Amino acid sequence: MTEAQIKLKRTESVLSELIPQALGAMNDKRLHDLNVIEVKCSRGKSDAKVYIDPVEFSEQEKRDYLKLLRKARPIIETYCLKDQGWYRCPTFTFEFDEHLKQAQNIDELFKKIAQDKGEE
């Protein structure tokens, strides 16, 4: 792992801790319930994707939360800047992480296949 990759991972780790703190400091109580699963920064650290746990939100609730997060983005970025004393902060993009759901669907398919083979 190169030094640049280590710095990138360190930044992602710091942001993974700071973003939930920033969400917890917000006045809107709905944002307090969101769990940050992962933060992925671009190579130059100018952008960062923040993956949120979808829990059991409906599609409408997800859209509402993303709208709230887009509005709160500048406040969250300012919080991270002040806390770390950085010159600039990555621009955040919020997404719900659907990878876990996809992995569960794949596991269910494998179980069905195993059951079908067992019945034959």
C-alpha cells in the first residue's frame, strides 16, 4: 500500500467518524437515526461518497432522507472542516448502500439452488 493510499484510507476513516457526529449535532431529529456504513473518497479527496444503511426505509422515505442530506451537506462539510482544521473538505454525495441487500438476495438464490438439487 502506497503512502497516498494510506492517507486516503485515513481520511475515509476520519470522515466515517465525523459524519455521524455531525448528523447527531443537527436540529432535525430524523437525521440522528441514520447510520453511516462507509465513506469512499476520490483519489484527490475532492469528492466523497457516503453510504448510508437503508434499514427498512421505503423508497419515498429514502428520497426524503436524501433530500434532507443534500440540504444539510454544507453544514456537515463545515463541521468536518472545523473539527479537523482542514483547508478544504471533500464534497459529499449521499447514497443508500444496497450492496448488503444484493448480497442477501444472492445468498437466497444459492439456498434455492441447493434445495432444488437436494430434491432431485
